[in-house]
Amino acid sequence: MEKVTQILVVDDDVDLASNLKDILVDEGYTVSVAHSGKAAITLCREQSFPLVISDLKLPDISGVNLVNQLAEMMPGMESIIITGYASLDTALNAVGHKHIIAYKTKPVDIGDFLSFIRQVFERKQAEEALEESEEKYRSLVNNVPAIVWESDQRYNLTFVSPNVQTILGYTPEEMRLKSISAIVEEIHPDDIKHVSKAYKALIEKGARFDCEHRSRKKDGDWIWLRSRAIATRDKKKAIWANGLTSDISKRKRAEEKILLRNRELICLNEIAAIVSQSNDLNRTLNNALDKVIKILDMDFGAVIVIDSQDVQSVKVSIGFSPEFSEKIANLQIAGGPGGIIAKSGESIFVEDISMDPRVVSKDVAKDEGVKSFARVPLKAEDKVFGLLCVMSRKSKKVSSSDMRLLETIGSQIGMAIENARLSEQASRVKTLEEIDRLRSELFANVSHELRTPLTTIKGYSTLLIEYERRLTNEEKKQYLEIIDKSVDRQVALIEQLLDMTRLETGTFKLKRNFTNISGLLSDAVADAQVRAPNHKIVLALPKGLPEVKIDRERILQVINNILNNAVNYSDEGTKVTVSAKQEEKGLLISIIDEGIGIPAKDLERVFDRLFRVNQRKKPQVGGIGLGLAICKGLVEAHKGRIWMESKEGKGSTCYFTLPLETEGMTQVRNNERPLRM
């Protein structure tokens, strides 16, 4: 059938008529233009126009009267009236005319206008198609692989093509005898609402009807259909619906497979992201399990990890009661379905646990409300590391694709567990290597530090023995003092090693008593000034500091170690300041030097065992790197905290805190001078 596209535009506004013609031609229509009623009538004598667009007020005739005359010349013609003089009376007069289908005011909304024209021609074409001869129509209908149907304004089927028997199983006569309620009953409950709404709009408003829905066949099976229809009016103005219903089940199944596959891919991508984003195994397992439960519409689940002794333990769980978690914890893998899965690598699914007690006891199932259960192994490289379990309170089926998805997720989680184990093993190896390195470094440092004073002692002892008669008393005294200092140095080194050992083994015991901290700091500063006469050691304390319950000798050891470091790593003539102040929960003690400072990258390691800052400016400073580590251990044994702040080239400040205990504590009077104890 040839497509009808002829339009006549009648308007005395030459520019508007020309513009409208250009727009319509671009849309594929054949357009003629007349600027008066007379010219329009002349054109219509030569050619028929199914649609006339006319201005309401023309120079020689009104648009409405023109339409009346043209309608007599061209039966079936329809028209659209446009005008720039909008009023209610003119609109009612125009729209009330049987040949006038619309009334538009200037300026015209082109998009809406073109859409309306498109609908007019689509309707006209459909009407012409439906007016084909009955014989040709039936021949066409019988060969269409769909159901062609017709219904009246009361929703009764007046015609159904023979293909209804192929698609739905009913004969055409059976379908025509069905009432509207019977037809509705055959539509799927989830689809009734939108189908009814669309069909009502078709009959009452002539709106296009196009719905996809499920309907029940005569044998009870459900089938997907697409129904399309248009509304037409007969000579008595009654509305009829002419439609086409196609079987789209095959397409729907294909769409469902695509959607299912997309869902699987999205799920696997999300699980992969979860597994790769965190090094925390528990967090990874918990997030992955939560995602699986949501995707499969389950109620709870668990990840069970199997150790090297074949013992199952619940690593993470969601939705279970504590009692249930306890019952499934530490199960021996040797028996039960868990053992079967772990050894065979196969999965199980139970739709109704009450009918199949293989997974958990009926009592537990009843207590937890478990109905359905699925369990898959967590595998990596054909080795089972655990089990992924999901459960539902409803008796439900898990499709083969869902089980396949669950198994794939199980493999991803299995790889996460294996990676965590490998990472842990690598960490242990690294730790052992670090311990071995520290041990070697310790032996090297201790050997060097012990050898140095021993060499000195041996050298001067030999001098005293072999050259006793030649040495003056002053020289002998000098050599003995050197030997004495070397012995002190060796004793101090041994004490450091013993202290470090006691701290690490937990055998270190404190002798804590309430101590005048001002007096202790005063003693420490005085002794340090004697040891370092070329430095200025300053004590800056507020009055009235409270007593603290400490091991006096050990805290004095801490302060001396820090003071020695401050002196060793600062130039002669610089100042070292010792201060303390009371805070809310304890005392804060600080020792500030004006030395060479510590690089920022080394600040976090200065309290590590055997760590020494690589200082080119002070290469002569000895030691094995245990002093600050012992300070840290002693301060923490007192429930305190120690840390270092420093700027290279400007000096360092070492802080440490000591907690206060009020019971048995006395306050130093404001005018009391701290005394040496």
C-alpha cells in the first residue's frame, strides 16, 4: 500500500506557509501551499489531500467554512486549524467541527505539531489497511505468525485468527466465547494492572496499545506475549480495537539469559574488587559473604575455613545466632557433608532441609528457621581451603546458574584465603630473616664493643706489669683509671644486654615506690654535668611537682641514657635542658638538646633494638644500639609512653610520660627545694 503523505497548507502569511512547508518536506511529506480559500479549492479540484492545515482567518473565507467545502470535495479529509488570535469561542467552534481534529495557536510548537501530524498519518494508514477486503485480510491474517484479533468497546473479542490455537492452544471459537473476566484471569497477576490500564486508554482515548505480558496457555503453561493494537471508529462512531499478539517467549528467554549473565559478571567483578582491595582477610570474607547473600536473596551464610588438621572453624558469619555459630564451629572434617565436599570438591544444594538432614540436624534447622541450604568448596589450584554456605528461611530453588555462580565465587574466595596464607608465610619468613639479621648484627656489635674495652684493659695491664719500675706513680694512676673506665664500660654493656633480655622475656621486675621526681631529675642533671663538663646541663622545673610511684633506679637509668645521647650527639658548649610538668593523667618529662638532630625517616626507628642513626658528623660515638630500646621498655613497664621529635641540624627532644597514682602520694611544697636522695 502506498504511503499517504500529501498535505495542503493554507495561510495568507507567505513566510509562515513557506517555513511550514520546508519543515514538513524535511520530514518526508509532500506539501502544497495556498494563500487563500479560492486557491485552496482550486488545488483540491486537481488533487486529493488527506490532511489540510488552514489558518482560521483567510482573506476571502474563514478556515472553518473552507474546511466544510473541502470535506465535500474530499471525503475522509481531516484538518488542523491554526491561528494567532486564540480565544475560547474560536477554539470551541473549530474543535467541535467533525472534520477538524485539532486547533493550534501561533507560534506553533514544532515538535508537538510534527508528532501530532505523524500520528494522524499513522492512524490514517492503519485505517486504510483495516479497510482492505475481508478475503485479502483473512488470507494475510492466516499467514501471519501471530494472533490477529479484534474487539469491541465492551472488550468482547469479535475476531480471532486461527494462529491462536498454535500459540495459546484455544480454537478461535473458544476465545471468542470467553468473557473479559475469563481473559483477564489468563493474564499473569503481575501483569494485569499495566495491561488493563493500557487497554482502557486504547478504548476510551484511542491511545496506542503496546504491552508485553505473560498469559496462561490452555495446557496451563505460561507464555510471554507482545500485544499491539490501535483503536478505530465505525460508521456509528463505535470504537473497535484491532490488534496483533505475538509469541515472544524465545526472545524473553534470551533476554533473561543475557540479564543473568550480566548479573553474574557484575557479581564476579564486585567480588573480585572486594577480594583485591583489602589485605584484611576477615573483612574481605565478610564483605564477599554479604554480597553473595544479597545477590542470591538468601537470609544468612558463613565462610568455614579448614586448617591443616582438617578442622572446620567459622571464619565469618552473617545472620546466625551465637548458638548456631557455636554448634557449627570446630567440626571435624572427617565426617558429615563438610568432609564430603572438602575431599571430593563437589557442591550440594538442599531445597528443603526438613526432608534431607544431611547438612544440619533438624533441631538446629528448626531453631534457626533454615529451609534451604547451599554449600560449595573454597578452592584454589584444586586444593580446598574451606566452605561457603548460604541459607534461606524459605524453601527455594537454586538454579544451576546460581550454583555455578556460587562455585565461581567460592574459587575467588579460596584464592583470597590462599593468598592470605602465602602472605602470612612470607611475613614469617621475612621476620625470621630480620631476626637472623639482627642476631648477626648483635653478635658483630657486641663482639666489637666487648673487644674494645678488653683490648684497652689488656694493653694497660701489660704496661703496668712489664714496665712497673719505669713508670711513675702518676702514670700508674692514669693507666689504672683507664682500666677502671674500660671495666665500667664493659659492665654497662653487659647490663644493657641483660636488661634487654629481661624485658623481652618478661622477667624484669620493678621496685616501685613513691619518689620525689624533682630530686631525681636534680640528681641526674648534676651527675650528667660531671660526665660532660663542656656542656651546659640545665634543669627547668615548676614548683610543687607531685611524687610518682616508680622504680627510682630504672627511671634514673632512662634519664641518664637519654642525657648521654643528647651529649654525644651535640657539640661542646651547647645546652641540654631537662624539664617536667604535670598533666591530667601523669607527668611529662622532656630532654632537649641543640645537637645535630635525627632525619625524619629515622624517627620511628630510634627506639628499635640495634638501630643507630647513621651520623657522619659523629662517627666516633660508640654503642650497640640498645640504649633507647631499653628506655622504651622501662618506660612502658611503668605504663608510660616515650617518643622523639627532631629537626636535622637544630636538635632533638625526647619525651616520656609517667602515670600518677594518688594513693599514698605527697605534694612537694612550693618553697621546698628538691633534695638529692
